[in-house]
Amino acid sequence: MKDGTVVYERVYQILRNKIESGLLPYGSKLPSRADLCLEFKTSEKTVRRAVELLAQAGYIETMKRRRPVIVYRQGDGCGKGLLPLQKADATVAGDILKTGIFLCYPVISHGISLCTQEDWRIPETIFEKMDPGEPKDFWKLSSRFWRFFILRNENEIILQAVDSLGLNELQPRPGTLDLRTDYHNRLQNFIRAVKNGGCTRSVQFPDLSALYGYLPEQRLCVLPHKVAPDSPLCIGSKVLERKVSREEERYSRVYLDILGLIAVGRYRPGQRLPSHAQLCQTYGVSVDTTIKAVRLLQEWGAVKAVRGRGIFVLKDLEELKQIQIPLELIACHVRRFLDGLELLSLTVEGTAAHAASCITCDEAAMLAGRLEKLWNEKYLYQLSPIVLLEYITDHIQLQSLRVIYQMILNHYHIGRGIPKLVELNKTEENCRIHRECLDAVRCLTEREPEEFAKKAGQMFRYTHRLVIERCRQLGYWEAAENAYDGSLLWK
């Protein structure tokens, strides 16, 4: 493990993405270990472990004295050697398809806005290969075209959230030649318009939901998709929760949140922390994970574990600021925190509008009262936006979207565990954030869900900009940018 991240898992994730997106197509050979070591600036041992994971997952086939061969076919849903395909659950598939709309549309739009003229050569090359007369390859290439803009965000959390849905496993019906030709023409017009600075909504595309068997009015997927037995499209939220949360993230989330709770005064010196059993229940992790987290906190001198008595806090906020945590480790968590904030700022407006439809005026009034009480009596750093985000998450009706927003909420909590980022005083910026939270909630009491969504989106985007600015001041920004090379996701 390096800087809180399992390096071979990152190499595996990037290579897997290249295979699934078609950059490393079926039948081609994986680059040599020497080339991969050079590309990822890592050891041969790390590369070898990543290649082993690819082979275990069925993406490649390995042979002695020969470079591994890609055996994954786009759209097959799994690689060679995996369990037989099973029929997707219709209700779950409908839920995931709807979640994909909330998640992918704003992310793709933002990815498009980041593209330079040179960047457009990649999606244009994909478009040139799209032949309406070849329906199977046509829709695969279409998926790859839009996926490019998701990758262009250079954000691992975004990619992790999108890929966790398993949408790449769905195979659409071919549709008619006229439909594919019309779509092709619209896509060509879209490229021309957007490359010249036009709005992403300047070209309207037909609703293709029916090709995937999704009936919007019934919120149901009726096409009998065949997918891997461990796919979210079969099992639903249980496997989705595992896919959006990696092991190193689960363990670092525990120790960062405990650090944050000490920093904001929830736990004070001499106070006993919850037991390992209680921590497991709170964070939804194993006892091995909490033991690793507490051990690291002990190494930093933040807590002390006394056999038979419990875990006790040793430091307050000022003393925590003196802990010499390696900048590289902080950078890893700052990057994850910022990546999560970016995903939130891009998607929260649509998600908040969705959640608002299930919130009554009385419930909104109670939320406003709670925000005021917490602000006046139990003020904690960033508490108002956290409470609002929890409320939005609790009222999301799509199970898959709720799982992803729970992941976003977990990443939001990372902020209070980053050294020197926590501010206990009510600064001008914190006062503005609280006011904007209240303004948004008051729109709900006045039956204005769209205005609520707009104001909530503005508040979270402001918070995102504020955190970026603060990270620059603390010297975290450059280190966070270097935590991983996001351009490897798409170049």
C-alpha cells in the first residue's frame, strides 16, 4: 500500500477501463511489462499483480513467454472464464437506467466543456467508424463515443460511480436503419455545433430508451438482458455498494472521520471512542478494517488503545495540527475529497429536484428548524451542507442513485479529517453557506422544488470552489493533482 492507495488496484482499474472502452480491443496484446512499468512509473511486481487481477476477472488470457491477449469483447458483460450469463432483474435494470440519466448527462456535459480542439480527435475518430449499416458495432461505438467525455473529467470517483452501474453490460436492440441513420446525422451536427462553442442541448436526440427495453412511463426494463451473475443488474444495491467502495477507501474513511470528529470537538481528550463493534456498525466495515484504522491513529498519537478498557482520545484540534502526516498521504485523501465534491456539484441539482418531489412542506419546515438549532447550539464545521446532503440522500427514490449519493456523502466527511482544513469559527464563508442552505430549504416550504434544486446546486458548487481555494492556500492542491494522472483515463 502506498499513500493510502493500493497501487496495483489503480493500474488494474485503468487497464480494465482501456479494455472495456475498446482502447485495448479484443484479440490485441497487452503492452509489455516493461512498457507498463514505464507508463505507470511503478515496479514490475505491481504490474504483475495488476495483470493477475485482469486474468482472474476474465479480461485477458495469459500464456508462458507470450504477452497476454485481450479476450474481453465489448458488450459481452464479462470476460472469458466467468460464470454463465443470467437474466437481468427488470425492476433493478429500470432503476439503474434511470440513475444513469441523473449521473451521466451532467458528467458528459462537463467533460465536453473540458475538451480542447486537439482532444476532439479521439471522439471524432470513433464517430468516423460508426456505420449505420452495422447495428451491433454502431451502438458499441456510440457508447464509446459518450464514454470518452465521462473519462475526460479525469476523475476516478466519477468513473467509479458510472462503472458501478454496469450499464456497459446492456445490449440494445438494433433498431431500424432509418433510426440509426437519423441518430448518426444528429451526432454529426452535435459535434460540429459543440466544437464551435455551441450548447450541448443545441441538437435534440430521439429517446432511445425503448432500444434497451426501458419503458419510462412504467419505470421498468422489459428487455431480457443477459448479464454476469454478480452484476448490479442482477443483484442490485448490494453489489453496487461494494463496487463504489474499495477496501483502501473503507479503511481510510474510518480513520479520517474519527480524526475529523476529534477535530470538530465531538470527541475530546480523555474521552473513549466507540468500541470496534460499534465502529463496524457505524461505518459498515469489518473489524479488520477498524483495527487497521485505529492502529494508524495510534501511530500518529491521536488515540491510545488500552486492552480491556477501550480506545481513548489523546489530542484536541490544536494538537492534531501538529501531527506530521506525510503530505503524499494527505494529498491522496484531498484528491478523493475534491473528486467527490466535483461529482456532487455536477449532479446535485437534478438529484435534489428528484428528491424534492417526496418532501412535504411540513418536513421542510422541520429541516429548516433543525438547521437553525444546529447552527446556534451545536455548530460544527460544514454541518449545514452535510445535513442538507443527508436529507437529499434519504429522499432519493432510486435505490442505485441513493447508493451512489451515500458514497458521495462518505467522501464529503473526508473534509473534516484533513489537517488544517477544519475551521471551528463561524467565518464569513461558513455563514454564507449556512444562509444558502436555509434559503434552499425555504423554497421547499413554499412549494418551489425547482428553485430548491437550483439553490442547493449553487451552494454546493460554491462550497466546492471554496475548498479548492483553501487547499491552494494550504499547499495541498498541487500534491492532490499529482496523486494520480487523470489523463491516463482517456488519452
